[in-house]
Amino acid sequence: MRTVLWSVEAEESVLKLPLGLRATVLETVYCLPDEPEPPGARPYGMIPSAFEIVTDSFTLRYTYGEDHVSVWTVRANT
């Protein structure tokens, strides 16, 4: 099972989100270890295993490997 790792910036951003949006982001992130390339995730940059999820509510950028998912950026889309 992959471990979820957070950048300091991503963690701080999540803590500043309204509770409902925070719950949605966390649910999305904690599903990534089982399915690191869910529908709607698109490659990010030209970085191997880096992806971006953009919804009406938030943007999430991350990468993954055999044993981890690393969350780089979380941003509310306002």
C-alpha cells in the first residue's frame, strides 16, 4: 500500500480550506494510493508519474511511486 506524503505547502493549504471542501480534497487524496490515476487525472508537465486533478472546487498536483503518493499542491478554485 502506498503512503501519502504531503509537502508543507499542500498541508498548510488543506488546513485553510473550508471544512466541506477540505473533506472533499482529503477523500480524493486518500483514494489515490489505491488508484493513483483516477478518471479525470491528467499528466502534469512532462514529469514521469506526475498528475493534476482539476475540479470546479479545487486543483491537486501530485506524483506517485510504488510505495507513495506525494501531494505537492492543493489550491481552492474560486
